[in-house]
Amino acid sequence: MNGLMMQRQLLISDLLTHAERHHGAQEIVSRRTEGDIHRYTFRDLAARSRRLAAALAELGVEPGTRVATLAWNGYRHLELYYAVSGSGAVLHTLNPRLHADQLEWIVADADDRVLFFDLTFLPLIEELAPRLRGVRHLVLMADREHLPDRPGRLLAYEDLVAAHDDGHRWPEFDESTASSLCYTSGTTGNPKGVLYSHRSTVLHTYAVALPDSVGLSARDTVLPIVPMFHVNAWGLPYAACMVGAKVVFPGPDLDGRSLHELQEAEGVTVSASVPTVWQGQLEHMREHGLTFTTLERAVIGGAACPPAMLRELEETHGVTVVHGWGMTETSPFGTASTLKGKHLDATPDERHTVQGKQGRCVFGMDLEIVDDSGRALPWDGRTAGHLMARGPWVVSRYFGRTDEDPLRDGWFPTGDIATIDADGYMQITDRSKDVIKSGGEWISSIDLENIAMGHPDVSMAACIGARHPKWDERPLLIVVPRPGATMSPADLLALFDGKVAKWWTPDDVVFVDAIPMGATGKMLKAPLRERFGDHLTEARTTPAPPRPGP
Ligand code: ADP
């Protein structure tokens, strides 16, 4: 017997319609590439998105057509989020930090037909345009005045919006229709496209907004620093419409000073970004003796949040850290490290230990850890295994590769190594390709990096497995010191005493000026392994490590 309730499809356009009808006067503030601050409301967003949708139809965008963006976080990008997906077309957010050759490859793989881009990227587009053969229209996200003297096939965004009225009606279609496309970063092999649906996106949006996730509400002001080209800014552009939160977009300026000024000027309560961006912001604040007056929650994900950062945000600034884990293949929200009732009486140190983990699932997402043969491992907080994920917003097939099945027994192998404790808190010990294998045992590079980051003179730390004649690999710590730092390798290595088993202590420390960063603001370990992989065999400074093993 079927239930007798309405069968309304879960559509992205309904998030916008809801925001317009129920939070029409709520504000969206954007720092623009043009250099000024732009303000309007959800009502304006909805009207302009409808006009843009009418323009897209005129440009030949049909259901399923891929429409690419190369843009910072701003209101026009948000209009595209809704106009493209709302029309039944597919929004493909490109990462401008990728190399031009990679962009060309991804645009061709996605078969993008229209490309919208911010003013910043005009030189890049002028260089790339001849190589983007499938792209029929290139649209500069600004007004006509900003078009170059000889625009060629370039269109101006504001012309498109101005040429239509806002009477467009959002089409209704099946909720499993594709809505947006994101490519993985492709640190191993070519990037792969993950194709989200309206249903997966709306369910993911509920999950992001829940109190044990970001806990977003109509009383919040949210600053998505995480780019809208990095897994849909972790779903925040959708969640803001779902709950009616004020939105603040930072545009291209992601340095500590610009972010802090914006947070303070706009009364931001929730800010979200990867640890390296938080690091830049905290360094700026330390240097200038600043604090936050309105920020309540710091959402940190994409890479492990070092415990020292968690402590600084919580203890110095009174900001609650929501440490989250996810990946392109999980839309991306997977877990958040929010506390349970049992932790309310815990000491700050005990609470920080829980919050430092990558967190637990909200309903919809499920995780397990398995051994090499796929057998489920215990949730004891100690046993590490391959992390598997499943849920209605987890990938089932990659775009254009539907003949390959990435799943194992219905679970998606994340490529991460993790433990899960009895309360369901998951902790990533490594990506499987970064784990350090010493004498047949695994050493967690993240644990070692977190300890090194606790030293006040360390700005950034990466730990890699360097080749070793006896133990195959031994941990090598690579450190970017803060300006004026005076620490020695011995000072740093002393930090590990009593914090990890003796044989986990890195064999050596090298100081560098910078650590290579990937397009999504994460440390790239492959080039470090290339550069320093032979450091221990070459340097021969290695003391024989204590016997590895439990
Ligand atoms: P990529 O890094 O390949 O671009 P994603 O942006 O999808 O792809 O990153 C997903 C990966 O980032 C995860 O599989 C995990 O290794 C890492 N990651 C994400 N969040 C965290 C976190 N809080 N702690 C540690 N690692 C994380």
C-alpha cells in the first residue's frame, strides 16, 4: 500500500523559491571582482536567476547541457547555481587554480557548451578560448563596460540578465535529474567527474544544515570562504537558501586581513574553509592582536584541523570549531565533529580530543572501516582500516565512465584510512597513498603533522615516508618555520616524546620555505616525496629507529 502524501520532487529551484517567499528581505553581500561591495536580497537573487534562466534558454541551453563557471564566490555565481540547475541543465564549476591544460581537458570531458567567467580570468580565457572548441558561448560575469575592446565571441552577463524579464517559471522534472558536476582533483591520474542530482543535493543540504552539522539557521550570517568551485562550497550556497541565512561572499580576496574585515563588518557568525586559509587568518590576527566579535562557529574541513588551531580558535577567540570530513564523491559532507550530550561535562582537553576527530555521521551518511580483504573492523577508536561510505549523496558511478563500478559491496571506498570509536566518531589517520609504512607497520602522517603544528615556531608541517634501507620507509618531517623562528630539528623531535610510540618519531626534519599546495588548498605530498624521498638514504644521519611494531 502506498502512502497518500504529495509526491513533490526535491528540486534545487524550490530552495530558491522558498528563500524568496519566506526570507525575501534577507541580505546577500558580495565583495566583487570589480573591487566594490555589492548588496541585494534573496528576492533580487530569485528575480535575477529567473531572468538568467530565460537568457540561458535563448543561448541554446537545454536540459542536460553542461554550463561551466570559472568564478570566485559572489552573487552572480550564486545566480548561476540556481539558474542553470533550476533549468534542468548541469552546472560545472571549474577550479581556476588548475593548469590551463587541465582546464582544457576537463571542459572537453564534461562537454561544456557555455562558460561563464569572472573578470579576473579574462586573460586566461583569452588564452584558452581557441582550445575550447565545444564551448559555444563565453560570458564575462560583469557588465558591457568591462568587455575588452575587441570582444570576439564574448558576451556580457549583465546584458543577458537585462534582456529578459523575471516571468520565467521553473520547470518541474524528476528529482534524479543531474544538477551539477564537480571533478576530483586528480592527484592520481586524470580527474573524474562526480555528477550530483537534485535529490542528492537537496538531501545533502538538509544534512549540512542540521544542528549536529553546521547548524545553520535564519539567525546566522554565513561566509563561505571555501570556493564555490570546491565541491559547491560544501553545500552552503544551497543551505543558506534552505534556512534563510544571510550570506557574505568574499570574492577573490582570501588573505587574513580581507577576511577578518569582512567578518567583522558584516557580523559573520559562521565561516568555512580549509585549514591553510584559517592558518593565514589566525596568523594575521595574532600579528595585529585581533579577535572575533561575532563569529560563533568555524567550519574546518578538506584536510585535518591541527589541534593547535582548534585550541586557538576555541580558547583565544571563543569560537566553536566544527571539524568536518568529506570528499567530492560525498557531495562533500560526510561527518562533523560536534559533541554528544555525554561530552557536556567533559574537560576542555577531553572535548578537544573529540572535536579534533573528523566526526560522526548525521542520518543519510553511513561509514564503515574494513581490512584489505573487505572484512568489517571493530569501532574501538584504535583499529585503522579502509574507510567506506554510503548514502543518497555518495557517488555511484563517475561521469562518462558508467561501465566502471567504483563501489565494493554497495560501499564507496574513500581511499582514506581511519578509525571509528564506540560513539561513532571517525578519525582519519591518512589517505592510503600518504600512509607511512615502516617495517610493515602503518604510521599516521596526520598525527605527526598535528604534533609538529603544536610548536609555536611552525607555520606548516608535512610528514612523508622517506625511503629507508632497513624499514622500507621512515617518517620525515618537512617544516615551514614562522618568520624569526629559532627552533632546531632536535627541539621539534623532542615534541614527540610521550605523545606517540617511540618508533613513530620522525627520523629527521628538513626546513623549507614553502610546501606545494594543490588547487583546493591542500598540501601536495607527491612532489615532497619526489624531492625528499631519498633524504634519509642520502643524508645518512639516520639513527637506527627503535624496533617498529606494537
Ligand atoms: P581532492 O583532495 O582529491 O581534491 P576532495 O576535495 O574530494 O578531493 O578531498 C577529499 C579528501 O580530503 C578526503 O578523502 C580526505 O583524504 C581529505 N579530507 C577531507 N576532509 C578532511 C579532514 N577533516 N581531515 C583529514 N582529511 C580530510
